[in-house]
Amino acid sequence: NFKKLAAEFGVNSKQAKAAKLEFDKLDTRLRSINNAANDGRRDVGRYGLALSGLGSTLKSGLGAIGITAGIAGVAAVVGNIVGIFKDFEQANSKLKSVLGANAVEMENLKTQAIDLGAASAYTSTQVTELQTEFAKLGFPTKDILNMTASTLAAASAMGSELGEQAALTGATIKAFGLKSRDAARVNDVLALSTSRSALDFSKLSTSMSTIAPVASKLGFGLEDTVALLGNLSDSGFDASSAATATRNIFLKLADSSSNLGKRLKEPVKDLPSLIRGLKQLKQEGIDLGGALELTDDRSVAAFATFLSGTDSLEKLSAELNNANGAAQRMADTMLDNLAGDIEAAGGAWE
């Protein structure tokens, strides 16, 4: 107790009384926080465990640096705990206001945020902020629970901000008519494309909004579409030009009365049929002038790139169609260093 410690270290009764008063205030403050969480076990921030070693901590701390500094250290720790709790509750209040979720749904979302915060490079508050971004995009609770974990991995793998990653993942799912259960597949393909081609998050974010709606209507899947973008990116196309040119080619392919549609022996409905058509044109000896007649001046360069790059297209497509688990593997690799350990420790502490 404080009287015994004061006598042991030569602290007068007035100083000991002041220290005891200050500690009691901190103790009361933390108890009130724990009560607000509806948890009577006093386990916020491992409180009970922390107090179990109080005697030895005070003996070493007060003897070495003085009682005032010891109190300041305790106050700093408690202040940090209070800040974490406050930020998390504020983030959940915002999520609830956007989502309109009931108590059970909010409890499920909170549990997921805490679990992922302890197991990833992100804090629980950041996970809740990601959930809020999905809520803003109109996804219900069930979908958010399905999408959050893989999107965190993709953000780590691609070096993107959580809000931006949520927007890309959500928009891609909607554009291709997919379900929230497909979020892991979407994030795996997007992440892997950035390590198998010159694509990066910025290029994908710029391109997908232009090309995805048309590609999906024609019948091209996510992997096919990303493979085409990757092929153009490898050839030096910027994101906007690549997306616009590919979209224009898709529109030509969808029009059976167009020169391109008439020239091909079979309708193009996916990447394999497009590659067969491109190989057909190569065998016929089509040149740049002939390609221009089949497309237009804004997309002829991209079409010529596809003509000469059918082998690389097939290879990239095959890799993207086997992307299962890529985002998490990439995230784990990027965090397998001291900086990653520190980030993970921060999430675990919160």
C-alpha cells in the first residue's frame, strides 16, 4: 500500500496522500469506462492483470524516478486506453448512423472489428471505418461482414487507403454483378494483378470504372478484363487510355454489323474467344492499316497490342484465374519485417 511504500522510499505523508488521491481518481475513471462497456469483469485494457503487478511496479518506479513521474506514467497509460475506447465508440456510432443497423448487427460488426484489429496491421477503429465505407456504398450488414477481411488484406497488399480500397472492391463487385461472398475472389485478382503486371492500385481504380460496366455486359469476367488491362499497362498505356480503348473495342465486338464483328469467324463473348479471333486475324496477315479499318484511331494501338500479345494475355489470364488467397499471401509477405511487426503489435494492443 501507499503508506508502506512511502515509508520505504522516504516519501513524506503529504506526498503519499496526494499520490493515493490521484491514483484513486484514475482508478475511478477507468472503472466508469469499464461500466460503460457493460462489462463488470474489469478487463478493459487487461486492467485486472495490469493492477496485479502494481506493488512491484510502484516500488521500482517511485524509487527510481520519484512519485510524481510515476503518477504521470500511470495517467499516460490510462489516457491512452481512454482515447482508444473513445475513438472506437465514435467510429461505431458513425457506422450505426450510416447503416441503420440494429443492436445484434452492430454487435456482430464490433466483434469482427475487434478480431481483425487484433490479427491484422490495422486497428479495430480502422476496421470499423472500412465497414462504414461499405455502408456508404449501400451494402447491408451481412455483405459488410463478408467483404471486410479480404479488403483489409488487399489494402495491405496494394498499399492503398482503406476507404479507396472499399470503393474499388465494392464498385467492381457491383459492375460485374457479383455477390459479397465473391469479395475474396475480387480482392485476390486485383491484388495479384499488381504483382504480375504493371498495374497498380491507382491504375485499376481509374480503369475499372470505365471498362467494367461494358465488359460485364459483353460477357467478359473480372479476370478476363483485368488481364486485358494488364497487357496494355505492360506496353506503356496509361490507365485512362487503356480503359477507353478497350471499352471501344468491346463496343465494336458487341456490334455484329461493325467491320470487326463481320471479320471474325465467331462471336466474341469472353477472353478465350477474343484470343481465337485475334489469332485468326494474325494468320490472315492483318496490318496496322487493316486494324484501323476494324477499330478506330483511339483504339487501334490497343488492338495492335492485343494482336501481338496473345501469348502474354493467355498467361496473365491463367494466373489471375488461379489467384485464390493471393491478397492475404501478399499482405503477409509485406508485413514480414520489423515495421510490419510494429504495425501488428499496435493493432493487437488496441
